[in-house]
Amino acid sequence: METKSNLPESLSKPAKRALQGAGYVRLEQLTKVREAEIMQLHGMGPKALELLKKSLAEMGLSFDKNS
């Protein structure tokens, strides 16, 4: 069964490809990783990261804060 992606529609194509290539298709999955890990993905930039943070916050979620 395919999991429907809930990544922000306004996310750039390179950023979406980077996340999907790393196995992230749902915002909830991002709560298990740190921002720094996401920023290392090829295609991710500061604008995309801010958009993800905002989308997570709207759901009452955030990136993993533990190191």
C-alpha cells in the first residue's frame, strides 16, 4: 500500500525529490530526524527547510531536537 505524501505542495521539485529519495514522504517522518540531517540532502535549501518547519509547526510537530 502506498503512503500518500503530505509534503507541502509549494516545496520545490528538487527538495521534494531529495526528501522522497531519502525515504521521506510524510511530514510525520521528519520528527525523527534533525534539521541538519535534512539540510545535507542534495536539493534542500534554507527556503525549503523553513517551509517544512512551518508545515510541521502547523501540525504541532517539529524536527527532532535530540543530538
